[in-house]
Amino acid sequence: MYCIQCGTELPMTAIFCPSCGRRRHGTETGVPSGSLPAPKTPSAIHSEQPLAPTIPTLSPPAAETKSQERRWSVQGTGAALVGAAIGQYSGLALLIPLGAAAAFWAITSKTATGTTKVVHPAVAVQVGHVVWFFVAAFSSPAALSSIWFDILLMTGGLIWLYLKPGLGPIVLLTAWQALALLINVQALVEASIGTAAHKALLVHVALRITAIYLMVTTIAVLRRESRGEPRAAD
């Protein structure tokens, strides 16, 4: 670069001309023109802005899963306490259906997937109930006359529900359990406390209430899935 006044070639770092002393053109701010920074683009200015602190939040599915886990934990604790109280009173009458339900769960839980996994808890509880009916029928053939319809309808409904999960078998089983619950409650009120009949009826009532609750919960899950909402917990 040359001095605009005398034409002397100027070093790159010179601010004044060594010959005439004129300030080098473009250095009026005191910075050599060759070292002036390039103007910043809007994107560069934006990138230098401090980022707002981020607060970790749960995505809707994860939040719903955590909420459902808490609900199941509370409900499971409550059910365990109620079950323990009924078991203390009813003894073997509760042990048979619970053992059968636990065995069914252990055998089939690893193979249950998709919608079958959703209906699995409701199926397990009612399988335990049906097994108890079969035990009663074999131990006392006279009892078969009063429980054969329970065995027939629940066995057919459970096979249908497990192989073809859907609202049809759930509605069928829920309607029957609700009707049978009313009959059992009436008989429970009329039975004498402490008798074998009263203990057995109390277990029937507890199992039917549990089955109805699980099937209503299953209906809610299936309806959410039909609307395209993600399953909370798989």
C-alpha cells in the first residue's frame, strides 16, 4: 500500500508515512486497515448470545409412565394389605386362587406381548378364580350344580380374551362378574360370620371386585390405544 500524499510504499503495520508523516488512509481509528475485523453477520451475532439454562423435563409418555408406576405402587400396597387381612380370615379359601393366579402369571408373563400383555393381569386373577371353582367341584361334586355356569362362562370368556384380546370378551366377563358380585354380596350378608360359607363368599367378592377393576382399567388402556395414544407402560 502507498501513501496517498507522497506515494511512498508503506509497511503493512505502519500508521503514519515515514516520509511525509501523513496518517495512513483507513487508520483514523488507530487500527491498521489490514487488521480491521470483518463485520459480523446476524447469524454470528446470534450464535454469541448466551444460551438460556435448560431445565430437564420428562416427555409426556415418560411422565405418564412414572405417574402410572406411582399409582400401581400405591394400589399394589393397598391390595396387599387387604389381601393379607382376607387371607388371615379366610385361610385356604384365598390361598388356592392366589396360588393358581401366581402360577399362571409366572408361566405366561414372558410370552404375553402387545394387547395380550395389557389384559394379562385381568386374565390371571380370573384364571385363579376358575381353578378354585374346579377344585371345589372335584372335592364336592354336589357344589357343581351351583357353580357350573361360572366355570363354563368364565373359562370360555377367558380363552376368548387371551387369544383374541378386545372389548367383546372384556364386556362379557365384566357384566357377568358384576352380576355374580351382587349375588355373592347378598349371600355374604346373610351368612354367619366365621363360617366356611362366609369365608368363601368373602374371597369370591374380593376376587370379583379385583377382576372388575382390572378389566375396567384394561378398557381404558385399549380406548387410549384406539385413539393413537402411546401406551404408558409396556
